[in-house]
Amino acid sequence: MDRTDLRFSGWELVVAAALAMGAAGIYQFGWSSIRLPLGSRLGAPESALGTVFTLFVVFQTLGQFPAGWVRDRYGPRPPLVAGAICLTGGLAALAVARSLPAA
């Protein structure tokens, strides 16, 4: 694949990647700000929240390998759509969670 196959400039990719990281990175970059309010709202001990965050980072990291393979094989749209659906579902579930097992 060469640069002409992309049909848009590299700067559009930079902006799209920055927006995606801003949306998906809410938990990573804002964890220290939401940890205590989230724990008190869900009635969860800090150790349980640490476990949830650790699992989030591990699964996000391991998910990069199959996502990269899907992107190379089918193009960027399928993993982007799947990621947007998963992110939306996760944020919606967190918004209505009343306890840690529901989160």
C-alpha cells in the first residue's frame, strides 16, 4: 500500500488518531481523577478498582495485536467501528453501574 491509496493527507490521520486517543484514553489519562469518586459511588475498595484498571490496561494492550491484524487484512474501518461500539457500550455501562460487578 502506498501513500496514494490513503486518499487523504497524513494530517487527517494525526487528527483522527488524537481524537480517538482522547476518547479511548479517558480511563488511562483521567484515572487518578475518577478513581476515588468512582470507588465511593460503587462502594468498591481501592484494591478492587486497581484490579479493574489493571485488567483494562492488559486487555487493551493485548487487543492491539488482533486489531492490527484485522486492520491490515480488512482496512481501518472495521476495527474502528468495532472499537467505537465497544467504547460506547463500556461508557454507557459505567454510567448506569450501581456496583463493581455491574461495571
